[in-house]
Amino acid sequence: MTFTVEIRDPEDVKEGNHTVKIFVSADEIEKLLVDLQHLKTSEPGTNVRLFSSAWGGGELSSTPQRKDSVMTNLLRIWRTE
């Protein structure tokens, strides 16, 4: 099971020069598709929150995939208009 969100060049976040990387294993893609399907039929403003085990939920893996990245502990995907 792999589903991590990592930030490359985190020191550049304030300047907007960073890169977000998402690593997902095949089994986690199905779970993500279910979450996205739920958002598709939800009201605008609804969101899906995915946490690392360090922050409680465990939907996100806690093992970094790249040495040049820093993991994030929360991914929120929002439904807009």
C-alpha cells in the first residue's frame, strides 16, 4: 500500500517554486477513485481528507518515496462549482 504526498523544494513553498508529487500504488488508486466519485456527486464545498498515520487517519502512507522530498500529513481534495 502506497499513497504519499510529498513536496519537493519545501523551502521554496512561499515563493511558489515547489513541486507536489503524489505516489499511489494500484490498490490505492481504487480507493482514490471511490473518494473522487463521492466528490463528483457531492455539493460544492465538500472535501475528502486523507491523513497519514502520524496524524490519525492512515489513508496516506508514512514512508517517503523520494529522498529529495518532504512528506505531507494531510491531503484535502475539494469539490468546487
